[in-house]
Amino acid sequence: MKSGPWRLIFMGTPQFALPSLEAILAAGEEVAAVVTQPDRPRGRGRVVTASPVKELALAWNLPVLQPQRLKDPELISRLQTLAPELIIVVAYGRILPPEILALPSVGVLNVHASLLPRYRGAAPINWALIRGEKETGVTIQWLRYEVDSGPIFLQERVPIADADNFGTLYDRLAERGAALLVQSLEMLRRGEGVKLPQDVAAVTLAPPITREMRRLRWEFSAPEAAGWIRGLDPRPGAYTLWKGRVLRLFGARVKNSEGRLGDPGTVLRLTPQGLEIACGQGS
């Protein structure tokens, strides 16, 4: 049993991590420091920009660290001085070395956007949609060095609606992950630290999405093609080529799921709702 707030370090970078940081601040936890990725060029203008997590941390007057190297002895020494009980990791974007994993007295908790052991890796939301899953979820896991392999603390299932794309599911899982994180911290305060081993036989992977993966193969069946477009909508965006030009693809749904309706990639008709395009099977 513990009374009072947890003293913790928060590690995160993109928009996905904001609800979790906001939730633990609202819950009154003691955030000793925030670690986020260095400022980087972003957008079409390639303007050097702070991460969303850095912007939120500065708004709360929290100390911000942006190390180039996680094994930097000065960084490790500074984190040791902070004496964290917990480290919270939400989409930080890099693998934590053993030196950092060993720092907190209680452990390192990670918010992962899948039902582990399914979809371990960098792009779990994309792959759940690409593979046509009907549900996914969020997992609070105890982090260890091997990616997404740590024991499970809590999980929550989240249905995937037919109208969902990467953007809508990303936002919903970020919010559910934040709520589950706060619940985990309360359970830990009561001494209820669950550690369930993952079923190695059930592991599936969610590797990073490359530019070549984003180019749509019209030879896919209509459900497969729609899954790829939904899984990359609105970012980073699936695309096709037309007369040497890149056309990005959004808002996909299956019109027909069976039958050969034309050569793959052929525009069958233009309607007020969009283009109907032939796939390897269906449109």
C-alpha cells in the first residue's frame, strides 16, 4: 500500500502520448521530468518543431530532457538523481537500454496500442486495420529490453467500427490507454501489481510502414485493398501512380467483395461518392 502520488518520469513523443500525460497530471502524480525526442524538421516546410509532448510539458512547467543518446552517462546520472519510483513510456519512439530500465524502484510501465501479444512493434494500429481486425485494444505492460515482450498488467478491448481509419482509431486508443494507465497506477498504490506473462505462441508483429508498403497493389482483393487504405488514412497515406503522378488514397470502403470486374486498377465508374476501382477480386 502507498499513500500519496507516484514520483515518476514520463517518456513520450507524439500526439498519442498526450492523453496519458494529461491524465497522470490531472490525477496528481508527481512528474519529476519528461523525456521526449529532440526537435526535428516536420511538415512540408521542414521547420524544426518541438514534439507534442514537449509542448505540453513546457505548458505545465515540467523539466524536459531531449537526449540524442539514451546511454549517455550524463543522462543516466541525471535520471538517477531524480530517484523515480516509476517510468511511464507512451510512444517514445526508441528502445530503452537496460541502464534506464533498471532506474525506477517499482518498474517501467508502457502503454501499447494493441492486445498484446498481438501486434508487437511500431505500427500496431495500422496493422490491425490493414489485417481487417474487428477489435483491437490497449495494453499496459511492464517494459523490458525485448520489444513489447514484457508481462501484461492490464488490457482493454476496443471494437473497430467499419467507418474507422487510422486517425479515428488512433485517437480512441490514446484516450482509452490514458484511462487504463491511471487505473494501473491506482492498483499499484493498493499493492495490486499484476504481471501476466505473454503467450509467445500467439505473437504477431507490427513492423514500421515503409514507403513501398504504402503503394497500393490493386491485385489485392477489395477487402484487402480497403484495409490498406483505411490503415494508412489520413497518415502516412496509401498511394497509387497515375501517368507518373502520385495520387494519395483516402476514404475507402468495399463496393463489391467478389468477382473479377475489370483489370486491377481500372476505374469502373465515377459517382458523387467517389471512384469505383476494380481490384483483383471485387471493387
